[in-house]
Amino acid sequence: MSSTDPNLGLNYGWTLGESGWDTGMDANLKRLGVVVGLSVKDRDLTTPPTSPANGDRYIVPTAATGVWAGKTNQIAVRIDGTWEFHPPKVGWLCYIEDEAKLSAYKSTGWSAGIAI
């Protein structure tokens, strides 16, 4: 039986001989792929792009539609042809590619960011 890390939501603590690889480790690796070196293409698209590539990441804005509806401030990532969503934690940093800004996630949402 595993436990969940409160910061990144990673599973850990499998008993000796229990692999946890199937769902637990797959979920861990996907989450790490999303948040380590976090960079998103855009944060103000309210409609999901029609032809995203696997690995494309976006911050979902308020009033998003389609599969992004109700996912405000979450990181949307395209993995194996489907969208996955990851709620950010306070303190996460993200590079916004189309703005060339670094933004921090606060209790009130993503900061306006600073140009870099």
C-alpha cells in the first residue's frame, strides 16, 4: 500500500516486493513530466487547441470551454492524444512561452509574471 506526497501528489511507500509500477509509477512519471521544468505555451486560450502535440502544456484560464471547462488555473497537458489536468500548488513556477514571462502560482492564482 502506498502513500501520497502532499506536494507533488506522487505515490511512495510500497511494501518490499510490491512493484506499484502499473498505475502508481505511471502516474508518478506523468506528473513529474508535467511539473519539472514547467513551461506552457499559453495561458489565455479559452478553447483547447485543435491540433496539439503530445507534451504541449497550457494553463487553463477562467471561462475555458470544452474539455477545459471547470479546470481554471490547472495545467492541461496533452499525453497520448488526450488531455490530462494537474492542479498547481502554491509556489510552483512556470515559464509562459508566448509572453516570455515567469509566473508563480499563489493562493489567488497565477501571478502576472516577470519578463525574462
